[in-house]
Amino acid sequence: MRILFITATRLGDAVLSTGLLAHLIRTYPNARFTIACGPVAAGLFENLPGLERVIVMTKRTHDRHWLDLWKACIGQKWDLAIDLRGSATTFFLRTRKRLIMRGGRRPGLRLNHLGQLLRLSPPPMPTVWLSEADKTLASQIIPSDAGPIIALGPTANWTGKIWPTERYLPLWAELSRQYPAARPAIFYGPGEQERALALPVLEALPNAIDAGGRFSLTQVAAMLARCSLFIGNDSGLMHLAAAAGTPTLGLFGPSRASEYAPSGRCATWVAAPGPEGDAPIAGLSLAVVVQAASTLLAETQS
């Protein structure tokens, strides 16, 4: 059985779709999967059971990336084609069954919309597939013999989502007062822009573990899985932390927690006061974040 799974360009949306993939793997354990996604998310699927191919969709003018995908898939007869992007591509492929998710944003939790495509309620939680090599590297970066490691994610794909970086020092001062053996780990994505956003926090916390920039997505997920808590902006890293099973606290301002709250076995969020979707994240107070982080740590450390 061969399944084509067309998922998101953005990392966060791709992470949220992994629950559907895990359900399909359980339902069709002998299936071979072809994943179509954007460049940023491609590494997420490298350890997927039954993986046959990852097709990286690089955006081109006049939507020619969809033509590229069609050319890459037309030679295969598919048993099932799932399109989470709402395109017409699968109508021009040979497939026994197709499921197409309506494109565009709509109210309600994105995870629920994904589950509805396969009539799954509650929807399956996101997951991540790790190799032994991922786990070995993670154990070298995030030591198990230290106190609790608290992951901080100070970056995001646009500045409006970024909680003021100068608040991470007093946040850490309060958390380390409560947990003197704790140590911070700073996570951020590849590229100079991500590094520049994370650098003030790295410099403010000199004992921090630098866990960003140079690792694959599955290595990052393996490191996050070893942390006692993740605190960070609404971002792909936030969703990856929740999928890895890390207790996760998402920080929301102008983005909508009602649509993109972190989904995992132990995940929650706090938001700046004001109209959802139009609340400056600078309005999210240090006291609120400290209280939420302390509560989540106490629940998971007990």
C-alpha cells in the first residue's frame, strides 16, 4: 500500500500533522509513505516508519511548485492521497481514495480540523520519530546527571510573536531561586537571524546550554525530550517541544491560542491581555509567565 501525504510548509503546522501520520501507520502498518512538505519541515520525517520518500516543495512563482509535485507523483498509482494544503493536485493523480482538507484559516483548534479529516475525535496528538543516533547526541548535549534542564525558546518567525528578550533574565532568576539546581538550555533555529534573536538571552545567562542553530529537527526534538520544561513563543519549536512530550508553556500575543495552542501530553499556554489576534505580546507580564511556569514545573516534578 502506498500513501501520499501532503503537509505544511511551516514547521508548526507540519508538527501538528504528525498525529495523523501516526494514526495511519497504526492503521496500515505495512504501508509505504511519501511525504510532500516545505524545506523547513522536511527533516521532521526522516525517521518515519515506512518512509519511502520525502518530496521537498520549494515555493516557485505562479504556483509552479504544485506542477513539480504532480510531475514527481504522476508515475505512481496511490492507494490513498491526503492533501492538508487544500490544493487540486490529487485530482490529477491516480489514486483509489483521496482526502483533501479545505485550505485557508478558520476558527477553532487546527489540531481538531486535522482530526476531522479522518473523522477522529479526539484528534491524535502530535508525535516525533527519533533515531538512536538522535538520542545519543541529545544525551551528550543535555546531560542527565544535572538538575532539571529548562528549555527557553526566545525566537519566532516574526517579531510580533517574540516576548521581550530582556524578561528572560528575571524569569530565570525566579525559576532558579525555586530550583537552584536547574540549568537553562537555549533553543533556536538555523540561520543568522535566529542566532541574533537568541544571542541576548545566551549572553544574559552564561551557564546556559547552547542548543540551537546547528542541529537537525529530530536531534532538536531528542534534546527537548530530555528537558523538564519548555518556555517559548508561539513557534515551530513550541509545537516540536509539545510533540516530544516535554512539558510546554507557550507564550502568545498577536497569534491565536484558540487555533495554535501547543498540543501534547503536558502543554499549556498564557496570552497577553487584549483582543485575541491583536494583543501586543509585550503586554504579557513577567509575573504571569513565572506563575504559569512554576505551576507546570511543580506538577511535573512532583
